Amino acid sequence: MARPRWQWQYLLLFLTYSSLSLAASPTTFCKCTCYSNSTIIPLDGPPSSPSMGSNNSAENSSTPAHRTCNDCNKQFCLDLDLPICNEATEDDVFTTCFQRDSAKDQAVVFIFIFATVGLLAWAAMKPWVLKWRDSARLRRSYTPVASGAGGDGQ
């Protein structure tokens, strides 16, 4: 038995609100390149080394400081004391700041791909489904047979 149309609307509403609840801010990363080697450091997490933020004693407290792309600079990478940056100067360091997509963006892309594949599958199967549906309707329909008026000799 087919579900009533209103249940599909509730399902769509649920999916919409669940995607909104997953809309966390995207994670920000800093890519430090020294010479030809590079490493990626997440900026949203706690500082990974005690030397970071040593200029300000408030940043050394137990609460992690939220860093932004403005913090992703050559001095930031040198302060991390990365093994790939041994004896590197600021001229040897290149930085790039980037963000990974949020969960909401990933959900939107996934739903779009799923809907597109579903519509393409329906377009491919539609002729066979309609043909099967029409033949099933003909089998279920009742056609009365005339009795007594036929030419069978009764």
C-alpha cells in the first residue's frame, strides 16, 4: 500500500532540519611549506606546541585560542618548530590558508547526486514500468461476458 502524500512531506521536512543541524562551521587549515616539504595544521583545534602564543600569557591558559587565517603566516610556521623547517628563514617559508567543506555542504552535494541518479534511473525504467502498470490494469479490470445472446446454439 502506498504511503499517504503527507508522510513524504514530513520526511522532506525532517531531512531539511537535519541538514541545518549539521551546518557546523568549516574547519580551517594552515599549510606550511618549507623548502619543498609541507605540512597541514588545523587552526580550529588547540595549539599544538607550547611555543605558540608565548607572547601573551592569557593565551597560555587552559582554554584553547581560536585561530583564524590571519594567524597563518610565516612566523606562525616557524614558531611551530616543525622538523621540515629546520634552519629555515622567513624567505624559505610559504603559507596557505584553506577551509574544508562543512557537513551541510557535503550533505547538499550528496542529496543532489542521489536525486540526479534517482531521476535518471526513473527515466530509464519509466517505459517498462508504465507498460507493466497498464497490463496489470487490464488483468484486474472486470469485463462481463454476455450470456444467452450469443450464437452458440443455446
